[in-house]
Amino acid sequence: MLGNDCPEIFSEFRRVMDPLRDRILYYLFQFPPGFGTSRTDHLISFLKQHCRNAALEFRDPAWYEEDILREIASYGLPVSPDSPKIRVILHGDTLYLRLHGRKRFYRHDYTQEELKEILTEIKKRNYSRCLVFFNNTVMFDNALQFMELAKS
């Protein structure tokens, strides 16, 4: 949870990923439910010093309160999760959407209706960039279905 060794570990990770740096839009940071908003200052400090292109996925719903999102948005891109516990599509210039499953984490097969609903929500907003990631056991099938819907 952003321990003292986090800068060193992230520095090593970036070194390993350096050959791909021109292709990396964001580094995804996933935080467990126990990583609460009391750590906001610590997180912002880390991001300021070590990573200006972070995608931040929180599992504690408190992070998705408007005032907290506004505070961290200058330092990282909040991820929009679609999961059993948190379902939100955020406003902004860029959408980073992670679809984990609605009924069970990772084991949900999105229906056509659910995919249409998500696509409708995305189309309501004027994003300059939209990144959609499926993180479930049928991710390839769901991604292909989603792409077909988006084309029509």
C-alpha cells in the first residue's frame, strides 16, 4: 500500500518496461479495498515524484466521491470500474474503463444488453480517448462483441 520501498520497486519496473515506453499510455495502479482516502496525500506525493501517467483503479468506493476525484485527477487518471461493488463511468477527456464483471469478479459473461448499456453511456460523453479493457474469463468474446456493437 505504497510502502517505503514503492519508489524503488516502481523505478525497477519502469526500467524493465523502458523498451516499450513510447507505447505505454498509462501505468495501471490497482488499490485494494483497504486503501482508503486517508492515503490521498501520500498517493499524490508518490505520483508527483514518480509517475505522471498513472491510471488509478480503486476498490474503495469512497475514492469516487467528486471532491476526491477532482483532487487526484491532476496527478493520475481515475479508472472507471464496472464490477460487482463499484460501477461508474467518469467524465473527463479520457475514459479508462475496466470491465471486471457485474455479478462476480472476473467470471461474468456480459450480455448484449449490458454491453449496449455501457456503449450508450460512453457515447453520451465526448471523450477524446476511450480505453476499454475486459478483465473477465470471457474477455476475448466480450471484447469482440463490444467492438461489433461500437461499429454499428
